[in-house]
Amino acid sequence: MDTKAFLIDLDGVLYVGDHAISGATETIAMLDEQGYPYRFVSNTTRKSRTTIAARLDRLGFSIPVSHIFTPAIAAISLIRNEGYTRCFLLTTGDVDNDFAEAEIKSADTDADGVIIGDAGDNFTYGNLTKAMRLILDGAGLIALERDRYWMGENGLMLSAGPFVAALEYATSTCARVVGKPSGNFFALALSDMGARPEETLMIGDDITTDIGGAREAGMRGVLVKTGKYRNEAVASSGIIPDYILDSIGHLREIL
């Protein structure tokens, strides 16, 4: 196939928990050797890009921070376009560092926007109620992602999607989603490496956000059977990947 560039998911594709997927480091080395440009498009919302790059380094990957695209980066671009100056961040981890570096103030009163990601144990009744009230008072609702779940070290974990849906229902508001499967999110990464959608292959473990989103954006998709992959999810999705591989370690077989 005429593939000239790659977009690659991280969690569940390059690694699960603190373990690299077998063959993943060799595949990235192969792409480097053959001169393929690539960028990483992740719906990870718990970690800043700097932290993600450091984690990848520990797992044996050498990935520049600039090659990593997360929903926080897309949200910052949208926030600036909207003129927001104060936002309530319903997140966890150190992803707030990306917003702080962009000089976006974190606030839980008089906020212009509510930014919701995978907040883990911060999804409390109190925080969700606070977010609801801010939205009802006029704050915009921006979802960093709306995945249903992700694969943690000990099994599937709830992601941001169910909580985004709860806030939408409570406030009769439709969230603007800036992570996958947003076409604008894919476009940021494509533009950064000067690639056209029809020449780019998306590799992911989520049939809806990775493969479905990529197909909507004009790319082809490779679904890997690692991470959150589930046969029943693929069967019920109505989405047909261009390829299904056991893991990214088998990418060479289709090039």
C-alpha cells in the first residue's frame, strides 16, 4: 500500500501499564530506518507531554516531546481561539502543567470553560456538581476525550466519556470534543509532519476513536489486538479496519 506517514496511538499500542508491547521498540526503529515520518496521537489526559515523553524513554523509546499530540494541546488551541482566560480543570495527574505553561488560569469560580478529561478519583459528586453549575452559568464544556474505557495495569478502567455524557445530560449541553476522534485533532498532527490523510496510516487499539475517527478524516486504519481491543466491540461497531494485526510489532508484514 502507498503509505508515506503514520499516526500512532500510545496507550495500548506501544505499551500497557509499565510494559512495552513486544516488538514495539523495534517497529519504531524500523520506521526511523526507512525514513517514515510519524506522530503519536493519544487520548491520554492524565499526563503532560513532558511526562509522557519521559515514560516512553524509560520503556526504551526515544520520542521527542514535539512528536506527541494530546487532547490538552488541542484544547489549548481552542481555548485561545475562544478567548477563554479562566477554566475549571476536571482532570488528574500533571496534565494541568500543559495548561499552566500556556498561561491558562485554573479556576473553580467565574470560569469561561469547563475542561474535562480522565479525572480518575477526582470524579467526585462535588466536582461534577461544581462543573454542572459552571456550565449552567454559561461556561463552555470542552471534553479532552470521551472514550468509554482504557486498559490499565489491572484491567479496564472507566475513562472520561461516561462523565462527559452525565454533564451533557444534566446541562442539556453538547461538549466539544478535542481529542480523538475529532478531525481537527488528527489534522494538527498531520499538518505538523506535512502529510496528507490519504497517504497516512493510523494505528490504534480502539475501533471507534482510532479507526473510525481515522476513516472519517480520510486515513486508513490498522487495528491492533492489544490494549483495549475486544472482538465484540469490533463486531458491533460497523467499522471495518483496513488491517487487523496482533500487535504493532507485526507492522512490517503489511508494508
